Amino acid sequence: MFKAVVKTIILLGILFVMLYVGMNNTHAIDFHFPIAGTTAKTPIHASAALVYFGVFAVGVLAGTVLTVGGGGGGRKSSGGKDK
């Protein structure tokens, strides 16, 4: 239970930083990400906070997939005897 409380406090801290960044970066920016291909010609014109949140959300989703995903890619035991 202690781990869950610590993780919740850390998550709330990260969410506070996101809120703080969003409150102080309300101006619009041009977001260029040439590797994606589509933003090389026409950049995304959006609020800096919205772009920050989008990049953060993609990172969280990727981390979740890498941590939880896989679905049994580990070694399987045969029970000890070969027939």
C-alpha cells in the first residue's frame, strides 16, 4: 500500500507541473517534427501547453505499453520431463 501512495504522490506532482506549464505557456507556437513527415511542410500551430500535453501523453502511453505489454514473452517451462 505504501508503494501505491508514493506513486500517487509522484503522479500528482507530475500533473501539477503540467498544470503549471499550461497556465504559463498560453501563446501559440509552430510545432515542427520532421521525422513524422507531415509537420515538415505544414507545422502544427497550437497552444504551447497543448503541444506539451500531447508529447507527455504519448510518452506515458509508450511507457505503459512497454511496462505492461508483451503478454507472456517470457520463458515457458515444460514441467521437467521430456517424452
